[in-house]
Amino acid sequence: MTEWFLCMDSENPSPEKRLEGKKILLGITGSIAAYKSVYLCRFLVKEGAEVRIIMTPSATQFVRPVTFATLSKNPVRISLAENDEWSDHVEWGLWSDAFLIAPLTANTLAKMATGMADNMLLATYLSCRSKIIVAPAMDLDMWHHPATCQNLETILSRGVMLIDVVDGELASGLQGPGRMAEPEDILEYTVKLFSNNKPLQGKSVLVTAGPTRESIDPVRYLTNHSSGKMGFALANALADAGASVQLVHGPVDEEFRLNSSIKKHPVVSAEEMLTACNYLYEKIDIAIFAAAVSDYKPEEFTMQKIKKEDGNTLVLRLKKNPDIAAELGKIKKNKLHIGFALETENEIENARKKLQTKKFDMVVLNSLADEGSGFGYDTNKVTFVEQNNILHLELKPKAEVAKDIVNYIVKKL
């Protein structure tokens, strides 16, 4: 049913090959929208990209692999082992400059979110170190289902980029969101991704992220619930915008996918974070304080494990940790400083106090009262607070909040 696609051509061929030299993996899953990927493959090749195709077994029921093999001039991979030979998903993942999955079904999305690897496409996804872009396609009820929404938030929090669905008539006959974006729009998104137009090119940014730990004795410490998700998402968004990023982060439990250009500086305590920031500060243009730094630490560190004794109480004396943002604010000069504030009461008033005391240009405020916001979530609902301006944003994935902050920085500069 698909052979006629071999004779098609773009109505408006590009005068220049905008993807010349780029290596793009095109992943295709089992959706009726797979027919659009034939056009997409053709467009990518015409723009100069080298394209390799990975299909899930169910995708082959909609478009024959030979169509994609002919258009891409490369063999199509479907299984982890074909003709008694192993398909090297690791090599394919490392080969690419971008992995574009279009269409992305609800089924494959769920497997990506949970880390399953039961086919070539998923195994390659887990091995891929390049940019990953998804263009979903599904019926509107599937698109709106809480499980789908949660799975999407999960992969976006890990750095996957989304080309959103569009409204229209669906295969079910229903009208609404769920159609895969048109091949021309996906192509333009991909071209833009590799564009040399990087608004923060030449800027150096310091980002702090995650919690700190303050040791009580050899086995115990004080800390908080910060996961580091917001700070790591910020680092990726800044790097994608062309900035040189120095990421100083405390201990985090999750392994985050980071842009390869980001320089990581892992620390444990607030004192170590301050030392690292002081060392890096002279050469940066922008500082973003997203870490949840412990306000206090034990007055004394006990060399031996504290034993449980008779009585119902243990007195632990604490002393203040250095305030990293305030310390660097004293030597700020013409640098741009952005802080974070997690509040439980008098949110705007407390955020504006931080503008003064820590010399922030803007505070990203979020409240524990907002559902889906705060520590541990993949989403955040924030308010940008300046001295004379307040901007409330809706609940969205932290990766999208990070892009909003980057856009703010670009406008501010």
C-alpha cells in the first residue's frame, strides 16, 4: 500500500541543505501516522542528513520497511537480533546527532518512561547520548489519560524534547488533540535544533542544584528532599541555548541525562558548594541558585557514631551555614543573579525580601501549597518575581520551566 511514496517529492525543495552532515536516527512506532514518517524521511534526506531507520515490529504493519530503506539508502533495523546477527543498538545510539521518534505511540511512551528495552528502538533510546525528540500520535482519550500525562512528564524531565500534538480529525473519527505534527513542521523543528542561532552563545553560567548534606557523625547527616531535577533541567536548557554551563550540585539519587558540554562539579556540604562557586564565579556572566542548601549544620562533628542512650531526647546543637547566594551577591557587580524560593506562607513578600538581601535580579518562586510543585516532582508551578513585576506561570514539566527561565535571561540581556 505504500510503494507510491517512492515517487513523491517535496513541493518546495530547499535551495540549501540545512542538515548537511547531520546524523539522524528516525524511530517509527505502530501508529497510522507512520505514513507521515515516509514524507519526513524524504525531507530529512533532501536537507542533507544521513538517516537511519528503526521501526518497532508493530510499525511494519502500517508501512513496509523497504520503503524506508529505499528512501534513506540505509538498512532498516527492527529487532535486536536479525538473521542470527546482533543489531548493535549501542553503536546506533552513539552514532546519532539526534534521535527523532515520530510517531510516538502511548505504548512506546510508557516503555520509555519505565526504562523497558524489549525491542531495538527502546534499547537504542536507552543507549543514546544525543538529542532525543518525540512527536506523539494517539487518540485524544489516550493523550489526556493521567498515565500518558505522567509518562510524558517523566521523559521530558530527563531531557527529551517534545513536538506537541495538534488538533484535528483522528483515526477514530473523533476531533481533538492527538494528531502527530505535520512532517514539514517536524523538519523545521529539527533544522532549528541544529541552527547556529544560539542566544546565549559566549555566555558562561553557574548553576547550583540539588541538596547539600551536613554530617552529624560518620553515619548520619542533615539534608532535605531536593531531587536536583529543576537545576539539572536548567543546565540542559542553558547548554541548548549555547551557554557554557558550570553545574555545581549536591548529592542526587537520580542519574540525569546531561548535555555533553556541561561541566559538573559534585559537592556534598554547603561549605564545599561555596568553595566551588567562589572558584568559578570570576569567569561567569550569570549565576542561578537552584540548589536547596542546608541552612544549618551541626556545631560539632562527632568522630564516632552517636550511641542511643537512656532518655527520650537527644540535644543536637546547630549553627548557620554560609548563605552562598548572599556571599556572591556582595561581589556581584554587573552579573545577572537568579534565585529560587520555596515558600509556605507570605510567598511574594518573602521572595521580594530575597531580591534585596541577596541582590537577585529575579526570584523563581514556588509554593508547597501548589499540587505537583516542589521537591521530587517532575513538574513545577512557578512565579517570576521582580521588584516591580510578577509573572505567574502554569503547572508544567520542569524542563519547560527551565526553557521559560532561559527565555527570561535572553530578554533580560
